[in-house]
Amino acid sequence: AQSVTQLDSHVSVSEGTPVLLRCNYSSSYSPSLFWYVQHPNKGLQLLLKYTSAATLVKGINGFEAEFKKSETSFHLTKPSAHMSDAAEYFCVVSDGNQFYFGTGTSLTVIP
Amino acid sequence: DSGVTQTPKHLITATGQRVTLRCSPRSGDLSVYWYQQSLDQGLQFLIHYYNGEERAKGNILERFSAQQFPDLHSELNLSSLELGDSALYFCASRAGRSGANVLTFGAGSRLTVL
């Protein structure tokens, strides 16, 4: 069975400080993992994906995530937050057919 | 523009009514997924179609139905609407059954039931 747990429902950071959004997954085999971002009243946009290549995955807008099998984690990071990063972020695991979404983390960026 | 088109963008209707939401996937994508997003339930998977055939069902109510047509567009039919059906409904498409394993989302259809 596949599932993801996003450990924080809300994260607040100051502009220019690092961002860390945490995600743990459960999968019976090597999963595909994704992060999606949703800005207010918009659709979900793919930030990055892991599909068993390099464990450090770089995405759009300066985001990256590291796949750690031993910790079953796929945390999303960014060195310096920007006001435009304020949004809802979803961690997703896929078994190749279905996609299992986390409950989302709302990121607030304080000016 | 993601390439996935959803219509209408906004829809306001009354309880007991029926509505149809439409989704055109990205050119060449065979799979269509429907999701419901509400404040209290989060993002819920409804149903998945691949090349016209139903592949998986999630938390889809019996009052809801969907289909995917030969031209690959899909429609989600919601009937006997209740206040609790008010939500954002997203469609997402994917290239093949398992290849190019990325979902591309449309902008959503916001349904308000009064």
C-alpha cells in the first residue's frame, strides 16, 4: 500500500530564510515521488519528481528534494524563501498507476 | 497553460440539480483522473480513465458518474447536488498507462451549490 504523510499542515518562514517541508512515504517497492504546488485558486503544478535516478532532485523555482530510502522521506527544501512561494504544497507517491496525495502543507512567507 | 482544459471555470447551481464538468486532456495523453478538493476533505481522488475505460474508482459518490469519450475528453456528471458537493473539481491527464508517470492538472472547475 502506498501513502504519504506531510508532517506539518502549516509552515511560516521569513522572506529570505530557508524552507523545509517534510514528507514521509510508505511504499511496498521503489516508488515515484513528486511535489506539487498550488497557488490560491489555481491548479496544481509539478515542482519536481523522483523516479529512481539521482536521489537529490532539483525542481523549478529553486526547490529541491532529497530521496532518503532509509528514512522513507522526501523533504522539500529551498535555500531562500520568496514571497511568491506562499502556496499549498502536496507530496505525492505513485505506484505507476495511481497517485496518493498528502494532506498538504500551507506555506506562509512573512515579509 | 498546462494543456489540460476544464470547463466551466465557475458554476453556481441549486441543490437537487445536475451539472456536467468537462475535461480535455493534453494532446496525446490517454489517462484522465478526476479529483475533488474541498476545505474539509482536502484533495480526494474520484475516478481514473485510460483510453475510454474505467481503471480505478476512489471516493466517488453514487450520485456522481464519469466517462471518457473516443476523442479522449472526459465528463464528470454530478446529480442530486447537495450543499456539501461545493468544491473545486480538478481533472489531470497523463501520457500512458505507466510511462511518463506525471500528472498534469487543469485549472479546475469551481462548483458552488446554493
